Amino acid sequence: MEGPANEEPRRISVIGLGNMGSALAKAFIMPENQVTVWNRTASKAQPLAKLGAHVAGSLPDAVAASDVIVVCLPSYAVSDSLFHATEVSGLMGGRTLIQLSTGTPKEAIDGDEWASQHRVNYLDGAIMDVPERVGTSDLIHFYSGRKAVFESHKPWIDHLGVNSYFAGENPGSASALDCGILSFGFGSWLSFIHGAALCESVGIPPEQFSSATFESLNRLVLPTLHSVSEMIGRRDYPGSIAKIKQYVTASDTLVRSSEESGVDSRLPATIADIFRTALNASYGENDLAAVFEVLRAHATSE
């Protein structure tokens, strides 16, 4: 949809044209936006040039061309190596930096501190999907920083996908959500694959294991997740569902089953070790969710 005829085009520069960065730039290319792109490997910009993007000859040129700088690089370290250079940082004052590179909450907080020192409006973001879904209604993306900055830019951020959410004013909030969801995803996927390997060792085909697992998700796993979330919110773990000491026994059995079946036991051994840590911390009579206190205590003691 085109903006009013007398409205100046929104000037956006996209820095970093890997698969995700290119998808972001492509989603921004529309009549109401003036899109500039830059990448260290210049050839990656050519497909976007054919779609109407302006290709900057240098990073300072890309920064100077726009009011909003969207960064999507492999890491914050790579981003910092580029933007902390004097010839770039000196141009950033008064502009908005949307950081969509992969990083940790601490790196996001450090980025916000750098931005404040250079009079830069800063938002840290996380794209929770694959490049192919950028620009569709399915994409979910989180942002954190000053809420006023997010609200003022949300109309064009939603060109990436209408499901954009403000995670909080702590600049590390979006990254924490990203890492938290990845933690759940990686743990779930690896556990599923480990379970498939265990079942395969006695001749159960993956289709049968999948069917049983999906049934368990609806009847047991998802309701348990809701209960765990509520208990953590209350910081109260009464032991009304199943006690930590029972999880210790079950996880030890899982380790033995893996070893006897010739399946790699590292994943269940780690799980068993965490449950035993909770047991040794006097949470044996408490519910599964009490493990939160052990993990949280470990994090705060670092």
C-alpha cells in the first residue's frame, strides 16, 4: 500500500546480506521505503538491486543514506567490528539501529550502552523463524529497548511480519526470549531423536514412536508445561504432581536403558545429573518445577 503522495519515503539501510539479511531487505522493498543495502561480499547485493534496492559502495555510505539501520550479521562481534570504527560510529548519531544479529542478552545490553554513548536509538531484536517466512503473516519477531522507539517504528517493522512483539525495556529481553525458546526447542528436538534411537534399538519404527509421542504431548507434556509455568510464577513447588526424587529414579533408568541399548547416554546423563543436583539441594519432595531454583541459583552464582 502506497503512502500519501507528499510523504517522504522511509529510508532504511540493511547491513548484512546472508540468507536472513537478504530476506529482510527484500521485505522492505516497497514504494514507501527507500532501501539501501551493503554487504562485505558485494555480489550478494545484486539480486536486491534488481528489485529496486540501492547498493552502497561502503558501510559509511550505507549509514549516511538512511535514518534507520537494520543489522543482520553472524554475530555481535562482527557487527561491533564494523560499527565501532570511527568512520562509521561518527555517522550514527540521531539514527535508529535495529540489531538483528545473533547474540546473547549481555551483548544486547552492551550494544544499548554503546548506542546511548553515540546518541543512537537502539532496538535489539530476534527473528524466530527461517528466512523463507520473512514477509509473511507466520513470522514471529521480538524487540526490546525503549518502548517508544519500538512503537514509533512498528508500522514498518511489521513489513517483516505482523506478529512483532515488544519483549521489554531491558535491551536483553528479546535475546533472552530467543535463547529461551531455542533452549526449549533444542532440548525437545534432541530428546525426541534420542527417544527414536532407543525405540529403534528394539525394532519400534519411527512412525510408531512419533504417534505415541504426539499423543503424550497433548495428554501429558503440554499440561505439565502449564503447571510448571504456574509453579515458577508463584515460586511454589508443592510436590503434588511428581516429586524430584521420582525424577531422579526415572532419569537413572533412562541412562541405563540407553547404555544397555548401545544408544548415546550423554543427554539423559545430563538430565539425571541436574535432577540429582536438585535432590541434593533438598528439593527431593518438591515438584519438577523446583529445578528452576537450582538452575537459577547456578546462573546467579557465576
